[in-house]
Amino acid sequence: MKRIIFGLIVLLTISCNEKPQAEFSLSGMTNGIPDGTALYLDADNTAIDSTIIENNEFIFNTKLSQSPLQVILRTKDFSHYRYLWLERNAMTFDATNSDFRNAVVKGSLEEDLSQNLTIETKALPRNERLKRNVEFVRNNPNSLHSAYILSVYATTWGKEESKELFDKFSRKNKNSRYGIRISKYIELNKNPEIGDKYVDFEMTDINGKTRRLSEFNGKLVLLEFWASNCGPCRIENPNLVKTYYEFKDKGFEIFAVSEDIERENWIKAIEKDKLPWLQVSDLDKNNKAYLIYGISGIPDNFLIDQNGIIIERNLRGEKLNEKLKELLN
């Protein structure tokens, strides 16, 4: 009995000495937003919580799946929105003396780092801004915001520099969702250029069948990178449809790779735009083909000749038509 009582005392002592895990909350003040307006917290394009603004005040007491967590705080119609990093702390959001996007947010170290970088770089030219981002990643290898930045710009900065930055990351950062994407890019990237032979890959089509780029060996192929939510891609699609029908009987094909992650959106866009060529996707944020070819923005494409050599990149509209006429007529 004495041993049991002693054991209970030890357990109680340990429990009392343990610090309770910090809970997340976000208390906010807005300016000029009507009472009853709904606010949403989205992570990965999914609403994880919502609340109502009353007297220009709101509060979230959300259970975070991870910390830090990047989210967008928004109204239903996105008339007000702000990207921010949440952490398991009592956080505050103050937009009483600014617009919603420039609210003062406190309580998150990652958000502080992110906002300081934004302030430092917002007036810089693109090249200088990219250099400052590289410096930030190099100087903050333990910051999840660094991992996020590198995951966005890895294909822009190239494999060599990305690997150098990635190698300095903490284990936690390397194992994060952003670190996994960077690691896959470093592993898969071939970054073929004009004059190089194309890099083959396989992916599933809209019917779930595995297809390969090499199926079109011996033909003139446009390797097209796009997505259903890419405005410029969708605007260009009608022109590409006309081009396809004009040249398809002369040995021209299109092999399109979508970076969509939602199958329904992908299929709807194909049907709505009446796209007749072969469509593939792995419905993964870390799309294999995008990493292999180092795609940093869409629309993008590679024109591959009958010998499998990349001869042009990012041709569209009349420039594409003129090149096809030159090669096929």
C-alpha cells in the first residue's frame, strides 16, 4: 500500500510540474467591416474554422493540427484577406489603423520573420528581392518560413543553390511538407534545356491509365504545363485548340500535364475548354513532371522534335503556329 501511495504522489508531482501545452487563440480588431460578417481560417485551401465579426471584433480558439501553420484569414468573398503564420500562442490581429492585409499581428515568431522580410523587400526590384530571400533562407535555417520560401523558389534558384540551402536546414524543416517538396525537387530535377533530349516520365490520364511521354516518339510534341486554376492557361486554351486541329494530321501532338490536385476541377476544365489532346496528372502538389522539368510558373511548355530534342520553350499563339508551319510544311 505504501508503494502505491508513493507512486501516486510521484505521478501527481510530475503532473503538477509539467507545463500545459500552449493553446492557440487569435483575437482581432477590424475597421469598417459590418456586424455578422463571417471570417474563415483556411489551410491548404480548406476552411479549418470560422467566426463572426461583432463590433469590429472577432476571436478564434482553434485546435491547430500543427504549429507553426500557414493560413489565410479571409471573408467569404475575399474582399478582405491576409496570409499569416499561426502558432500555439495567444495571438492578436489589429487592423484598426490599417487595411486588413496590413494588420499588425503579434504572438508568432514565424509571422514576425515573414512580415519583416515582406517590409524589407516590397519596394525592391525582383532580382534584389530574390537575393534578399536567399539571404533570409541562408540566415534562418530553422525557420519554417525559410522552408516555405525555398519550396516556392527552388525551381527558380536551381538545384545546386537549393541543395546548398536545404542541407543547412534543421531535421524538422527537412521533414516538413515544404522540406519534402524541396527534397523531391533535388532528387528528380533534370532541368532540360533547348538542345537537350527530353526526359521521359509516366503519369496517369483522366481514365486512370498510365501514359508516357515517349509514346509520341517520332512526332513533333508540345509538352504543355497548365492547371484548371491558371487564368492565363485557360485564356490560351481556345487558341491552342485551333492550333492542334490545324496541325494534328501533320504529325503534331500535345502531351499536357496539369498540376491540379482536385480531380473534379481538372476534369471540368478539360470538358469546358474542350481539350482533345492527352491529359495526365498525378494530382499531387509535388507533381513529378514539374519537378523534373524545373517548372516555376505556368503556363509553360517545351516543343520536342521528331528526334526527341527540345527545340523551343514557352511558345504560344502565333509564334507557336509559325514554328509549326516551318517544321511541318
